[in-house]
Amino acid sequence: MTTTEFLVAFFVVAVALRFCSLFISKRNEARLRAEGAEEFGAGNSRVIAVLHVTLYAAALIEGLWRNAPVDTLTWLGVVLYTCSMFVLAYVIHELGNLWSVKLLLASGHTLKQSWLFRTVRHPNYYLNILPELLGVALVTKAWLALAILFPSYLFALFQRIKLEEQVMRQRFPQYQ
């Protein structure tokens, strides 16, 4: 398998997994909205979505442009990315119908307190999204994309976390 074939295959799988998660998110979002859920930080969600897609596209372009070799760093990226997808699957499983890529809270929303959510605050962000994007960058050797786009992504993500913390504290007194 050539480098180009490897990168294209990796991205086909990565994009397919992201589309699956978006399908689940959209389905849950529609149900949550029908039940009167309130969305917080809609503009921030759009910025994060655009940055996520842009980082993926830039990483693929840079990887193809560099003809990024398949080496130890590539496999480290694949492992990091794969682990992040397992975390995503677990988070989706744990949150069930409440999981969405948007910050939505329904009137009957309950606070999830499984071991993962008690142990790691915001596991979807810290154990899924950040390792996912770093894994993609390692696979493609996308140092420019990482240097240019990742700081903006981090800024938007930390704004999201700040807002989520505020919303959760207001809605759930036991959330500390």
C-alpha cells in the first residue's frame, strides 16, 4: 500500500466514523428539541464544527502534499485516533439519547455520573476530540495545520467547556 493509499484509507474510515456520530447527534438533537431542549452556545458549536472539518481537510491536504511516510509516528497517531474513537463510542453509549455535538439541555435532563464522568470532567472533549485531532495530525504529519488551526480549536473548545460548566452548575446543584 502506498502512502497516498494509506492516507486516503485512513480518512475514508475517519470521515465515515464522524458521519456515523453526526447521524446519532442529529437524531438525538431532533428528539431533544421536540421535547423542548434549550441550546446554549449555538455560535460556538458552529465554530467548532467548521474548525473540525477544516482541520481534517487541511491535515489530509498537508499529508498528501508532504507524501507523509508511514512510520512509527503514523502508527502512534493511528493508535491515538483509535483510542479516541473508543472513548467517543463509550460516551455516546453512556449519554444515550442525551448525546449531541451541540450543547442541549432538556427539561428532564439528568446528570450522568458513571465512573468516567466522575473521573474525567468532559471526557468527550479531553479523551475524544483532542486525541482524535492530534492523532489525525500525527498520521498525516500535518504540522502546519496543527500549528495554525489547533490553537483556534483549543480556544473555541475551552469557550465551550466554560459555557458548559456554567450551564451545568445552574441546572444541577450537585454538579461541582
